[in-house]
Amino acid sequence: MHNSRKMRQIVAAVIALILFINGAYSQFRSADIEESTNYTNIIDDYLDPDISEEIMMGTDTNARIAVLEIEGAIIDDVTFGMNESYNHDQLLKEIKSIKEDPSVKGVLLKVDSPGGGVYESKQIHTQLKELIEVLEIPIYTSIGNLGASGGYYISSASDKIYASEESVVGSIGVIMSGLNFSGLLEEWGITDQTIKTAKFKDTGSSTRPMDDEEKAYLQETVDRAFERFVNVVSEGRKMPREEVLKVAEGKTYDGLKAKELGLIDEIGYFEGALADLSTTIGAEDPQVFRYSNTDYGSIFNSILNSPFLQGKRSPKSKEEAFLQALARLNEQETQRPMYLLGGE
């Protein structure tokens, strides 16, 4: 417990130092803006206070390209250590900042994701479509290692999709996963005591098997989400719905096959997609930038709430480790449809 308290104090001190440096930097930038009317400084007015820009290359501030990075599982959960690479709220703030920034003439999505939540994927897709309508700018996508399920769902909002020969693309489908521990619980003498108001209230419970009626009920939910996925791909890729259904078997394809099937437009990497987008917007040297998170309060809370700093000890036996694992699985049990590559 003493070590845990000491670690909290150390982390608090580090965060305080970061906040101090950030405050000093903000004052420096404010002073700089007072002395200059350069358009680059005025751009700061469009930024959400929790995000900042990182210039990647280029000098033309009148024709800028925003890079949106979608990496990891697309799930609205930034609990420390659970989903470090993807931040849903951050991405929404980035899109909002682009909407309010007239200097942005193009957007390049950098996708490396197995997919994620149905809700989150739809929300980002909708925001990107609105972005195209509001600013009337092109959106290109560069798929890295993986652009599957929800990752591909979001990519389909773009005007053009690039992937390498070895990229994994597709997995058009919906999955709803769960575990049934009832046999194990019976063996250990553990009995479920659920009290409910209606038959379907605990559908998908990990403490008992589902009957056929419950399976049919959940299958209908999955099928409806699948229909919406197919419609999104059909509209985004300008493919007849019947053609989409032929490739919507949950299969993934390498880049070459994906191009053959019409799921992507070009074989290429991020640099090639960026060069083509620059040509499309008529800019020889566009300023290319991405966003970074400056919401230190959120980071601070995530660190303090992490299992490490909460002083949760390691299990003393295999049996205890097993029970802890079951408890974690039960906590994560959502029984919700996912646009997620199977097995992730």
C-alpha cells in the first residue's frame, strides 16, 4: 500500500510538471500571436482546447491536409491499458476541428484497425460524410496492415481507398460474442440467482445456455446491423448491393484481391495516397498535419484508475488467477453486435 501511495505521488508530480510546461508554452504562443498575423497562428482559433496540431510536412497553409489516424479497436473505451491506441472522443474532436477550419482542403484517413463497435463505427462514418458535405473536400483512405470490419466500414466513407498488396481488407460482417460458464459453475458448485422481469432480460448470460428463441432474437439483431453495413459499402463503393453481398461473407482479402473485387481503388502506401490527394486539391506543397491529445486531465485520471496504481495484487495460485480471468471476462461481456474481425 505504501508503494502504491508513493507511485501515485510520483505520477501526480509528473502530470503537474507536464501541465506547467504546457501552460508556459501556451503563454509563449499567445505572445507570438500578438506579434504576428501569420495565417498559421490564426489556425489555432479552430482547434478544440484538448487537441493540438503536429505539422508533418509542407509549407502551404492555405491548402492543408489533415491526417486522421484510426488505429486499434474502434471502441469508446480509453481505460488505461485497455485500448491505448484508439481514442473515440479524440477522433470526434479532430473531425469537429476540421469542420471549422477553412484552411483544410483534404483529409487522409490512416487506417490500421480490426474494427470495433457498431455504434462507434457508424458515428465516425456519419461524421466523415457530414465533413464532405460541409466542406466539399475529398477524403482519401490509406489502409496499413489491417482495414477490416468497422475499419473498412469507416474507410468506405472516403472517395478513394488505397492499400498495399499485403494489407488485410474486408471482413464485411457482424459478430456478437459471449461465453457460457454454466458447466464450469455447476462443477464448482456455483449457482446462478438471477431474478428478472421478462424472459429476454438476461439473454446472453454467461451463467446459462441460450435457448433457440433467444438465439433467434439475437440473430435478428445481428442481421439488421449486417444489412446496414452492406448498404453503407454499396453506397460508398458505388457497388450494386448484390455485388457487395457476394464479398460480405466475413472473409478478408489481401490488397490485390480487394482491388479485383472493387473494395479498394489503388495499390499503394500512405505516401502514394498523400501525393495523389495533393494533386487532387491542386497543391504542390500542402501543409500536412495530424492531431495530438492535450487533455492531460483525462490522461491523469486514466493513470490513477489503472489496476497498477489501485494496488490490485497478483493472484497467489492458478485457481485464483483463473477466477480473476473469469471475472474480467464477465465484466467485458456486452452481448452487443460488433463490426469486428472474428477472433480479435
